[in-house]
Amino acid sequence: MKKITAITPQVKDKKRVNIFLDGEFYCGLQKITQMTNNLQVGDMVSEKRLSELVFESEYTACVDLAYKYLGRKNHTKMQVIIYLKGKNFDNRVIAKVIDKLEEYGYLDDMQYAKTYIEFKKSSKGRRLLSAELSSKGVDSKTIEKALDTLTDEDQSAYNTAKKYIKSKPFDFELKAKAFRYLISKGFSYDNATSALDKISAELKQD
């Protein structure tokens, strides 16, 4: 057991305090953790107990940052983990925070993927959507399941091609460029071919 000889506010962060044991600095804690556990100068505490409080303190700070991060914009599980690692939180603390966020529905990669696809599907094909979701840390099984909701890819490719072509003369060169553009946007060969054939047929009718 050691004696708490001083509790001082941190200069750079007023929400944290420094704990001194037997005249020497031991650790920093969130002030809310210190107050909740009624730590006072003169108390006798074990290092084990203080280690537990350090974990509790870091968890409190970590979950608060995570909520703020998610409050600004939806993110995937991996994006939140990377963000919190960048704030130098312990892996055990991050794991507990992630569990809590998932338990309360603040983190849901399946819902994120479905929403992302719904928002982007009008101008992007399956391959590009899959690649973008993968780059955000969504696992392949979740992506594939979310992509099951994707419909009317031929129509999306057609709309995208129409916007690309606009009022330009639809000659062989432009058709080739439009085809490459559709492929670059993640549409399949069949989607691109179908869309451009449809546009060709419409122009011939005109």
C-alpha cells in the first residue's frame, strides 16, 4: 500500500489530474475517475487498485472521444479503431470501447455498407463499391451480403453513361471512352455494354 501525497490538475488538460504516491508521480487520471472513486490526499491505495483506475480512466476518455468521432459522421469499425489508436489508447481499452459501441448500435458495419451502397449506387458499379468499402475496413463477407441489395445496375450504368456523354457526338471514339469510364466506375463489362447499346439504339431511332 502506498499513500497519495498529492493530486494536482494537469496543465494541458484540466479534465485530468496527476496522482503522486509517496511523493513521486505515479499516473494521470481523468478528473471524473478521481472524483467518482473519491480519491483524496492521504488515502492509502495499492498499485493494483490504481492500475484498475487507470484503465477505467482511459476507458472513460476513449469512449467519450469515440462518441464525438461518430457524432460527426458515420464510420466503420476499422476506422474507429484506427482513430483511437492514433490517440494512443491501449488495445484493451479500445477493444472494450468497440464492444460497447457495437452493443448499443453505434457501430454497425452491415448498416454502414448498405447505406453507403444506397447512396453511391447511382454512379458506381459493384466492383468499385466493393473496393471502396474494403478500403474502409469492411470485411468481404459483410460487403458481399450488403451488395445483395444492389439492383438495377444496368439502369445505373445507363444513367452514368448519359451524364458522361451529354450532348457530344456519339461516335466510335466517344463510345470507347464511355465504355472505359463505366468500367473505371466499377460497372461490369455486361453493364457497360448494355448501357451503351441502349444509347446507340435510342440515337438511331432519333
